[in-house]
Amino acid sequence: MSGPIVVINPNSNQVVTDGLEQALAAFHKAVEIDCVTLAEGPFGIESQYDVDQVALPLAALVKSRPDASAFVIACYSDPGLDLCRATASVPVFGIQESGVLTALARGDRFGVLAIAEASIPRHLRYLRRMGVIERLAGERALNMSVDESARGEGTFERLSEVGQELVADGADVLILGCAGMARHRAVLETRLGRPVIDPTQAAVAMAIGVVLSG
């Protein structure tokens, strides 16, 4: 392996990046991981405008890191993924795509805990593009900001409430629909009694597999 897996938080909220560092701590035993914040990004990626505006800065950051062995774009909308893949000479993983593929390996039907109602149509378009919409049990919103999900005192209880609703919808595996929720994964899995996928962990696990296999 020649260089680190670079995990990019496309928003400018350092609290989210710190949460990614914490969620990925165990992965450092296998490879070097460098979590970075996109300084040009909005404080939270919560709209289609936010998604589209970070594509060029993301590609520029990718281009500036020729030392990387792989990249992970740590936002559930996978902003700039196609452009970054066209820019990079190494693999680039989006966390929504990786999270969904991991969920499909862990259960029959998956549910997604989204940040806000406005993000759901965007996520559904992506699932249709992936051809997996029929495996979706449901997607429900916390109706919180990215920052609130990362640091809010009531985030875990809201995740538990919405997660239980998704289980009732028929989901046997759940996906956290925002990188800012990462620190709640393990305790939420215990509370709900269902596998809970942190999509950033899923993407990094895929990247590690590719990197270590050469």
C-alpha cells in the first residue's frame, strides 16, 4: 500500500469530521486513514444546491492528493462522485452507494434514517439509479440539521424512535443516512436489535479490501 485512504467530509463542520475519526478508529489497525474537511463546503449538505456546489472543490481536493491509495466521500448524497472518479487515478467510494450495498449483504429489506424530508426524494432517485428501490422498506426523516445530528443531545432518542418505525415498516437492516450520525451506530444497533450500517465505515471497509488486495 503506497498511501492513506483519504476520507473527505464535504461540509465544513469539523465536528462531523471528528465524528468520522472516532467511528473509523478501529480501521487504523489495517491501513492509514486520513480524515479531512472540505473547507469550501457548506456547514451542512442539506439540499441539492449544497450537493452540486461541492462537486468541483471535491474534485480539486482529490487532484491535490496524489499520495492517496483510495478516496471516500463521506456524505450520504455522494456529491461529486462521478466527477471525482473521473479525476482520480485510484478508487473513489461514495458512502450512500457503499452503505446500501453493505445493507443488501446483511438483510432482505433495508430502511434509511434520513436527516430531513427534503433529502428523501434525492436519495430515492439514487436508489432507482442503483436498481435497488424494490429492496427499500422505507426512508424516514429525523428532521434535524447535520450539525444537530452530530452533536445534539436528543439525536440518539430520535434515531431510536425513527428506527423503530422503520423496523415496523419491514426493515431488517438500517442505514444511517448522514455521516454525522456515525457515533450512534453501535448503541442504536443494540437498542433496535437489528444491524445498523454506518455508511462511512462501509465505504472504508470496501476501500481497505481494494487497497490490501493490490
